[in-house]
Amino acid sequence: MLRKRRLGRTGLMVTELGLGAMDTPQSDQGADTLRAALDAGIDFVDTARDYEGSEFLIGQVTRERGGKQFHVASKTFRHSMDGSQRDVDRSLSILGVPSIDLYQLHDISTEDAWRAATGDEGALEGLRIAQYRGLVGHIGLSTHSLDVGREAVLSGMFDTVMLEYSAFYPHSAPLIELAAEHDVGVIVMRPLGGSGRTSVIRAAVEEDRAGALTPANLLRYVLSHSGASVVIPGARYPSRIHDNVAVASHYTPMDAAEQRELERQAAALY
């Protein structure tokens, strides 16, 4: 059974293994992949307005199942107040739901983007209006910048932050701890490394030359950080869901020595 963690000050209890649904529609098994995730008990699905076909797929599966019985997080790529409100309205229509649990500012990774999205008539203001209208439950931010992530955590303006964290990119660990101190939920993206690394690693596993650097250990590495609220590996095929669920259902946390060794092997990959 999948364990649950508290998503920061949202108060939502979510399975610590979620699904990043950006690429799920890019497979002819996308609908089966989402169904497999939900049937396995995964109750946190992350998408975005501009992830091609993703909200549509989630809406399609939600309708066939008779309604939403899981948490959905979406994102706006827009930086303006009007743009973010339009995205929320469009998301609601496509997903076929009356409200969205979490709506995030997407990829706020520069100071210019931060100022535009959080300033007067910025996208954050639009999300606050949507929240006031009952269309959005909570507000978050995704970023690839540790500096912006720290600013978001300390600002008090966001309920969650989405950060990259993995054995390939361990540098986010102190920021995850800071977020936990401030009761900001942490959504971990790219837990298996991204950038084509997963395919290389899977090939090495098949050829019995992967060592400790396996998808299972990479997922276990991230789940071992108690400050991570939910980990969202992407998946295009049901088999990936089954693999991830098997790890998340039975793992034991890594000790520090195991973590350092996995980081060492990750750094040597490329």
C-alpha cells in the first residue's frame, strides 16, 4: 500500500508517489497508464495547461470513472493576471471539474519571471482571484532555480513549491528542508534524472551492468527525504506505473552512505 504525506500547509494528505502526466498522452497507452496509476492508489496527478493533451486525457479518464477521486495539480505558463485566470477557466472546462486542488505558476526560474508573475496584475494575483471564487484550492510555484525557490518559500505567498531533486541533482536537499520548516509542501520533479538518463539506465539494467544506479534506487533515494511531500515521476506506459508502485510500496529509506554512493554513480553517468 502507498504511504501518504502531508502536502505542507494545504493540509492535503497525498500519496508520496504521484504521477507527472506531462508525457503520458504521448503514448498510445496513455489512458491505460493513468488508469493503472489510479487503480494502484496514486491520488496526486500533476499536469499543466500547456502540456499537450495532458489535461484532456485526465478529463477523459475522470469522466469515464464517474468523477474525480484524486488530487489534480495544474499550472499556468502565463505571467499576467488575465492570462492565469483564462488558464484556470480553460483547465476547469477540459478537466471537467468544478475546482482544481492546486494551481501553480509554471517554471518561475528567473528574477524577471518572478517579478512579472508576482507583481501588480501578475499571474499570482489572477490565481488568488480564482481561489477567492472557489475555482482553485491552493497556489504553488514550480522552478528550476534554487534562488527563486528559496524566495518563494520565504515569501509566504505559496502553499507548495515544485523542485528538481534526485541523485543527479542533490543540491535541492537544503531547500526542501527549509520548505518543511515553513510548512510549504514540496513536489519533486525529475526524480529519476530526466534528460534521457532513464533510458540509458534501463538499458544498463537489462544488460546487468547498472550497479546501484537503477530506477528503483533513484526513486528510493528521493522518497528517503522526509521533507519531500510527493514525488512525481513521469510515465507513458502502465508497466512504469507498476514498477514505481512496487518500489514505493515496499522501500526502506536509504542511509547516508547509500545516498552518497548513488550520487557518485549518478555523477559518473554524464
